[in-house]
Amino acid sequence: MIKDSIGNTPLRRDEYLSMRYNTTILVKEEFHNPGKSSKDRAAWFMMEDAIQNKKIAPGGTFVEASSGNMGISMALIAKKLGYKTKIFVSASCSDEKIELLKSYGASIQRCDNSNGLHVFNSTQYLAQNFSANNLNTYFTNQYYNSNNIKAHYKTTGPEIWKQTKGQVTHVLAGVGTGGSISGIGRYLKEQNPQVKIFGVEPKDSVYSLYMQDTPMPDQAVKFDSIEGIGRTFIPGAFDKTAVDEIYQIDKDATVVMSKRYREISGQLLGFSSAAVLAALDKHIEHMGLTESDHVVLFFPDHGDRYMHKLYQDLEPIKEISKDYNASI
Ligand SMILES: Cc1ncc(COP(=O)(O)O)c(C=O)c1O
């Protein structure tokens, strides 16, 4: 059963980062999921709900708006279960993700923007429109589907709690739909209200404004694309009460961090994972960490999905730091 192979991903203690920041740094490696990203979890919960509650008939088509990873997870699960997928992808989607979508047999439509259901020609608008006009299709709508948060509340949060034996003190995670951070935050804060949950978004994305109760801008904002994270609107899958603060990070600082980490560790960070690490580095003083803290960095996918964007034409890695305990 594909369900049984989703989740229970490793939580790796990163010796190098723990030494550098003088605290315990743990990395939740979501690229160990069968579809190689955290999105398998929400994809499964949304699709299982649709099938069990007869929102889609056997052999029907799942429809979704995606920056790539959710589409890949759904296409993989749909293949296993005998369904089809139609994925409306953001303009920013990497070539590697497009190739994966094709290889799982998804029908793909690239779109101008992903600015929400009410914006003409957005991924969400076109997905909803397609589903409304085609029989036996179901739009999972990850931006507003409560099963998105539920997947992380029921699986990722409990895994982190168990894997840290309840010692987790901080979590940093990128925010796209908000499903991952909201589910993780909700669960962990129920176990220990002192756990701090920090979101990460690209500079000029709107979650920070929302957290500070600042009115949303009238015009859609423009922000540098870090695939998977940042928004021009606040989706229903984001639960403000589960999050303490949102940190903003520059795309340039993220790209520099991905290359620095590669040199040190020999590992290729996914784009949003590099943003999480860059945000930790930038805000480490503000976080006020102590030696006894346990900080979890949520890494949704792997750098092999961003070879062209982050790792092309680099010198071969010279030497991996002897302090580095690579698990892969
Ligand atoms: C690479 C990557 N990082 C982070 C996220 C954000 O996760 P969420 O949508 O649960 O906020 C996504 C979502 O697509 C993603 O693909």
C-alpha cells in the first residue's frame, strides 16, 4: 500500500550545524517520501478523503494547482490507484519537476501566475474552472482543503514529537499553502505550548504582513520566486494561531546558502530548504537559542529537483568537512 510508505521520514542530527550554532539542529528529511517530497502526505489525505467520500468515481481525474511537488505526489498516488491527474503548474516550476510530472503521466498546463482562485489565469482559477467543466474530475484545492493541515497534524507533528522524545523547542518551515507549518505547529503546541514555530517566506510575500495584522496590499505583490514558498494572498490552509513568527529571506541569500552547504556537506538542498537554513542563519540572534534547545529544520524536498536553478556549472565538491555526518 502506498499509504504505508508515506511519512515516517528520518530526523537527522546535523553535527556541522549543531556545532556552528551551538545547539542541537535536527533536519526532517522529507525527500525520503516515495514521491520525494513532503507533499505526499497532504496529497494522500486529500485523495483518500475524495475517494472514500465518493467525491470522485473510479478512474476519474484529480485536478490541482501546484508549484510542482504536490502535482508529482498526486500523479504518483493516482497512478498507483488507477486515477488520472491534470495539474496546473506555476510559471516558476523547475524543468526537473515538469519532467517528473510527465513521467508519472500527468497532464500539465503551465500558467501565468498562482495568485489565487479569483485571479484570472492563475493556477487555482484554471484548475477550478477545468474541474467545474469536466465530468468525473475532482479539484483537491490544497490551498483551502482542511486535509492539507490534517495530514501534518496527524503525521508530521507526531513524528517530530516522538523522534525528539518531546524535546523539540523550535521548528522552522517554509510557508506556501501553509498546510505543513499549520499542522505541525498545531500538534506540537498542543503537546507543549512553549514550542516556537517559525515560518519562512521570500521577501515581499504577504504572510509577515498578515501575522502583524497589517492590511493586505490592493495590488498583487511581486516577490522573488523561491519554489514552493511565498504567496500574494492568505490561503485557508494557513492557521495563524499555530505560528509564532514569519521570517523573510532574500532569494540571493538562499542561493548563496545552497552553495555553501553543498561545499561543506556534499549535499544538495532543495530551494525552500536552503531558504529555511538561510533564515536560521540570519535570525539566529533573534531566536535566542540556548545550548539545550532542539531546533527542527523542515526540508520538504531535495536539491536534485533544482539542478538547473541552483547547482549547474559548479566546480566538483572538493572535500566534505570531517565534522559532517551525512546520512545520505
Ligand atoms: C519545495 C517546497 N517547499 C515548501 C513548500 C510549502 O509547503 P506548504 O504548502 O505546506 O506550506 C512547498 C509546497 O509546495 C514546496 O513544494
